[in-house]
Amino acid sequence: MAEQIKDLLAKIQQEGVKVAEDNARAIEQQARHKADEIIKRARKDAEKIIAEGRSEASRMEQSTQASLKQAGRDLVLSLKKEINAMLDKLIASSVNETLSSGELLKIITTLIKNYKGKDKENIIISFKKEGLKKLEKGLLAALGKTAKKGVNLRAEDNIRGGFIISYDSGKSHFDFTDKALSEYIGTSLKPKLKEILQ
């Protein structure tokens, strides 16, 4: 009987160990299966995060390139605007230098002497106030009799430089003011400047 109890105990022990080993294997398999699932999910999540990161990086790169292109266009437009403003200033400065009192006398004298109209009695020449007295003496001396026949000199507040001349008592006129000459010269030069800047 002791032998039977020993055998029974040995059998129970073997079966218990076998059950424990089977349970351990089942637990290990479940743990491996869960670990595999976790690893698969982690890989999927990592791939998703990497794909989203690449997509976001691509969007940011495109946005940055678009911003750089826009900034480049803005810079070019700003530069063109600045160059045009500099050209306007340069033209205005050159016109004002050219329209000195001596040059104005030569131009006006030539215009009046070469006028082919019926009479020279309806000529009106308008200047800026500050320059009128200075030019009046020189012009009257240069024109002589013609000036005495009816060339009228006027001062105008809106003229900063140059002059306006009318051969028909002011019904029509030719504008030789610094502003008009600057605009005319600018109109001629700006298309050429635009070509250069392209």
C-alpha cells in the first residue's frame, strides 16, 4: 500500500507538473501572441507616424518653397518700384538742373523768335513766382521789340520750375514745366528700363 501511495503521489506529481508545464506553455504562448500583437500595432503606429511626418514635412517644404517664391517676387517688385522711384528722382533733378535761368532764356527766346503765327501779341509765358523777376529782365532784353508788342509774363503758384507758353492768349498752351518734362522723359525711358529689368 505504501507502494501504491508512492506511485499515486508520483503520478499526481507528474500530472501536476505536466498540467503546470502545459499551463506555463499556454501562458507563454498567450504572452508571445500578445507581444506579437503589440509589436504589430506598434509597427503600424510607427509607420503611420512616419508617413504622417513625411507628409507634413513634404507640405512644409512645399509651403516654404511657395513662401520663398512669393518673397522673391515681392523683392523683385519692390526693387523695380525703388529703381523706378530713383529714375523719377534722377530725371526730376536733371530737368531742374537743365532748366536754369540761362537755358530758359535761350529756349523761350528761340520759341518766340521761331513762332510762325500771325502775330506775337497774344503770347503768354507763365513761370514760378521766384524766377519771374530774374527772367523778366533777361527775356525782355533778348526779345527787344517783340516783347514790347505783347509778350505777357505771368507768375503761377503751381509751377516749380520751367514754364508754360501759350500763343493764343491762354486758349491752348505748351507745358515745359519740370513736372511735364519729367513725365515725358520718364514715359520714354521706363519701357527701356522695364526691358532691362526683365
